[in-house]
Amino acid sequence: MRRRRGIALPIALLVLAVSSALLAAAWWTSLHAMDAARRTQGVHASAALVDLAISRTLAEWDTTARLADAVRGTVELGPVAGSSASARRWITRASATTWWLTVEAVALVDSGGSNARARSTAARRRAARIIEWRAPTSAGDSPLTVRGQVTSAADALVTATDADVPACDSRPVKPITATDTASSPPDSVGGLSWPELAARAGASFEAPSLDGRTIWCLGQGCVAPGSIVLVNGSTTMSEGSGTGILMVNGDLRLRPPFAFNGMIVVRGSVEAGAVHLKGALVASGPINLMSGFELQRSSCTLLALSRQFGRVAPVSRWGWIELP
């Protein structure tokens, strides 16, 4: 009996030691599992805030400030705060129409320790996107852009000399730019498609002859100056004057004393008499410029239209995200 008691005691101690080790291992495992879960939660929170910061940057886009940014210059935007994370944003202008947006989000993770400083660790997430400014522009910002043949009278004038003093854009441009469908798709108006721009038209017409005095006027039922006017079908404009963007889904004939300040986009041919235009003329078909015709670039008008009707969009195929 004494021998059995002598054996039982070591066995009991061994069982107690093994049980304690198993309990410690289980406690350690559960502690690390909870810590991993907190870290995963922090990573998810920072990743969600990165997406929120990118979306907010697009929604709060300041066109005037961004177009004033120097190329290759970097500006830090305001922080974005979440429920358990915060994000910083930097934007770098890469070219005249593109920006590089970088976002870093940090979420504090409580690791469960007794020391408040020791238990707070950071879950970071970084991402970047290329942001593109898409606006109605002519090819090369030239006053005249054409895909077809240009026939011009000896005194017809197309000049890149800016009508605005001081000019809003002092870059040298060519007076005429010839394009093809490879360099400029037929359904594009600069960075926007024809349907995108047409969807924002303030008014649309279907008439063989239109009077600018009854379109861009100041009374009830008139189109506000600077709006987009869409004409479905071929038409002739011979009276009054207009401002903004004139879109013609057909051929266009211009006769004096009609005048226009803005951009005219034609999905067909153009025959222009002795009219005076400031801004840009874009045509998919041949252009015949008759005696007395005058087209002068207006950088301030084109810049105003770009700001009014342009939009920003991320370039989905370009960007990176840091994986946890």
C-alpha cells in the first residue's frame, strides 16, 4: 500500500503539470487568436478608409486649385477620419490632365496588454491611383480641329493668337490640327464621349434652321449662356449669337451675322460664311471656310468650359495597393 501511494503522488504531480501546460498553451493560443482578430479588424478598417479617402477626393475635387498645381508638385490634402482609423492624402500633378493620388490610412489596434502604450499597434494601408481630368477640348487645344479636307478662301482667318488679354493659357498651339480616328475617336470630344456631353445639354433642337437670338436669350424658355445646346440633324445658323458648347449631329452651315463664343462640335461637314467665332471648332467632316470667316482662339473661354463641364475619374488600369 505504501509503495502504491509513493507512485500515485508523482503521477498526480505529472498530471497536474501537464494540465497546467495545456491550460497555459490554450490561454496563449486564444490570446494570439484574439490579437490576430484585432489586427485583421484594423487592416479591414484601414483598407475601408483608403477607399473612402479616394472617393472623397473625387467628390470634393477642387478644379481651380488642382489646375493651378505645378506639374511634378505635391500638395497634401486634408485628413480623412474614420471611426477607428485616420488617413492622410497627397496629390502630385503628373501632367496637364493627370494627377497621382497617394493615401495612407492608419488604424490603432488594441493588442490586449496591460500597458496602454504597449498594446496600441498600428495597422497601415497605402494605396495610390492615377486621377484623370476629362473635359471637352479640341485636339492640341487648336482653334480648328478637322478630320476631313479644309477648303479656305484667301481672306478666311484661323488664328491661334489668343483673343484674351491676358491669356488664361500661354502655351503655343497650332491654328489647325488634322486628326484621324486612330488618334481621336469619332465619338469623343476631348476627354469626354459624345453621349456624355450630349447628356448634359441644356436644350436640344431638331430644325433645319435655327436663330441664335431665340436660343441664347435672357427671357423665359431661353437657354442660359454658357450651356450645352444639342442639334439633332443638319442645320443653318444665321442670326444672333451664342456662348457655351454647340453640338450638331449632322452638317452645319454658318451665315452672318451669327457669332459664337465657345466650342462648336459637328458630326458632319461645316460650311462657314463671314461669321466671327471665338474658341474652337471641331468637325468630323470636311470644312469650307468662305470669304470673311474668322476664328480666333479664346483660352479663357475654353478653360471656363473645361471647368464647367469636365469631370475627374480614376484610371482603373493604373495604381497600386499595399498588401498587408
